[in-house]
Amino acid sequence: MNTLAGVTRGDQYRALGLSTFAFTVCFAVWTIFSIIGVKIKGELGLSESQFGLLVATPVLTGSVSRIFLGVWTEQFGGRLMFPLQMLTTAVCVWLLTSVSSYPVFLLAALGLGLAGGSFIIGIAYTSRWFDKEHQGTALGIFGAGNVGAAVTNFAAPFLVVAVGWEGTARIYAIVLAATAVLFYLLAKNDPVHEARKRTGEGPVSTADQLAPLKNIQVWRFATYYFFVFGGFVAFASFLPRYYVGAYGLELTTAGVFAGLYSLPGSVFRALGGWMSDRWGARFVMYLTFIVSLVILFILSYPETSYTVAGITGPITFDFGISVGVFVALTVVLGFVMSLGKAAVYKHIPVYYPYHVGSVGGLVGMIGGLGGFFLPIAFGALLDLTGVWTAPFMLTFVLVAIMTVWMHVAIRRMERRRHPGLEEERFLSDVPDKPLAAPASGRPEAEAASAAGRPAQ
């Protein structure tokens, strides 16, 4: 059954535009603590550890929630799940303004974290409106909603000055609730959901939705996202501290330089989707990993002084990266990581067209957890080693492991498909045979299984 039959270009633009706008608003809400958190800390007299937990809670819950939000979106459709998620989050944001005790603040932050779960709802909803040749570009455009973080960084400080942090939270809650209503009124049910309504077929069970998670391939995609998204979030929060400590810059200057890293990490995600459609997601992932390894190796090298025993006496020279070169390298790193984020999610609807919600939810969850755990690891490394570049060393090792794992898995797949070929081009991500809709109406093995080979 061709679920895209009758879908017009206008329908596609409507779905993509509404989803991208809603995700931008949600991402702005998800990062609101970066601005109002300092005021809350002062009013409650929180310790550094209490404040850290309060700020980290939305990141953690926004990651974990993606798995079940993805499953529910597959079952009930994005037109219903997106407004429900936004309304629930808006209530939690509003609650921030009416509580005074730390435990209740944590509870409200737990609910606020649902804003981060909007990503997988939009991925599952948007992917159903496009064929596989255009899903990468569409999902890349949708993912550019990460720019919502920049919206908060630019707008929220002025709101705090004008109406206080409580007023800022109320404005955010109202905007989020209004977006939920507009989305429900203007959006349409996705083609798959409409096809189920016409045939009377019930929603896919949770067990069937979670079945692909037993494939090691899914977890491999998740590790990629741990770096390209989780690492992106971690560096965005770590770099200001690094610039102040390693280069002795003022915080305002450090913030600007860190922003130069963050901006391409959001804006060029759409380009990564287009490149994945044009040349293949594997090619984009190779590009991301190889360039990242080179940059991380350079960033990992601490400022060092060498003394060599020369013929006429000791020869001393220094090695270090100037702040200008460092900033330029981080901009390139942010750029290729944005390409990688789009490439990861290009894989999912191609290999798992009937399980985008559950598979994408797991991948998004693992990626979000990277943004939670990596900053903690960075701080521990700084305490243990006393070397400012130690976090880049850790990230270099992680990316090296991912690159080797990806290459070995791809070569195994190629040998199984064409055992007589020693060399084969690795740019294509399309399964050998298109996956037909299950006759029983229940999702079955995905593209890897349909092609007669185990997933890698």
C-alpha cells in the first residue's frame, strides 16, 4: 500500500513547517534554565550541586522521554501527540512560577524536560510525509529547530530584565500552549495514520514497536548520536568554561566564541540531510567522523614546551594553539557534527520505516544522555588530570571507537551481500529490496531482514 498516494506538495510543506516551528519553540523552552536558572539559584540559596541537578534534570528527562513518546507517536499519530506533549510541558513551565521549595522545583523541571522529547515526535510525524529519497532533507530542516536554544539566549535575558524570571516563564508557557493549539488546528493526520483509519486497522502494539531494539544496528546508530548530538550539547556547555580557564578570556568573550561553535551545529543540519539524500548517509558519517578525529586530535594536544639536546646546546621550543585557531577548529567541528546529526536520522526511516518512533526514540534518548553524562565526565577528568584538553582526549577516543565499529559493520554487510567482491562503494544506504507493507498489518523485520541479511 502506498501511503503517500494523494499527498500533495502543500501537505508536505504544511507538515514540515508546523513541525519545525513547534520543535523550535519546544527547544527554546527546554533550554530556559540557561537564563532563569541563575535567578532561581539565588532566590532559593541552592548549593552548586543542587543547582547542577536542577539544571540537568530537564536534559535527562528530555532524553529518557523520547523512547515512549516515539512509541506513542507511532501508535496514535503526531497530530495528537505533539499538542499533548506541548500542553503538558506548558503546565510544568507555569508551575515554576508558583513553587518555592526545591523538591517541587525538581518535579516541575522533570515535566519541563518533556520539551526535549518533542524531537522524536516531530521525526516520526515528519518522516511519514516524505519518500525515502527526500526524508534526509526534510528531517534535516526539521532538526534545525535546535536554533530554539539561540532564541532563548537572545530573547530571554531581555524578558528577565523587563518582567522578571517568573514573568519570563509565564510568557514561555503561554507561547508553548498557543503553539499546541495552533498545531492541532492546522496540522493533518499523517498518511500512515489515515490509512489505518480507512482500513480499520488498530495501532501497532508496544511490543511490536520495541521489537527492532534487539538489533545491534539500532544501538550502533545510537552511539553515533551519543557523539554528534550528546557531544554537541556537552561542548556547548563546556567551551565557555574552557575559554575562561585555558585562555583567560572574559566570560562575555568566551560566550561569543562558544556561540560560534553552537550556531553551525544547528543551522547546517538541513545541509546534512540534503547531503545524505544526495550521496548517502554513510558517506556523511564517514566525513563527520574523519574530520572530527583530526580536529579532536589537534584540540587534545596540550600546550607543551620541548627541550632538545642540540649540537651547540639545548634547543627549546613551544607548541600550542592560539585562541583564533582554536575557535576556527571548533566552528568546523560544530559544522560536521551538524551534518552527522542529520545523517543518523536519515538511516532510521530507510531501515526501519514502520518503527521510526521507537528506533528514533532510542537513538534520541542515547544521544540526549550523552549531553547529560559527558559534561560530568569532563569535570571529573579536569579534576583528576589537571589538564584542560583532557575532555577532547576522551572524545577523540570515543569517536575513534565509533569509526572503527561503523567501518567493520559496513564491511561485514557488504561481504554478506556480495561475497565475491573485494571492494564495493559504500555510499548507498538504501536496502536491497523495498520493504512492502506487512500483509497482516503488523510491522515485521525491517529493511535489513527484508534484504535477507542480519542487521549490523
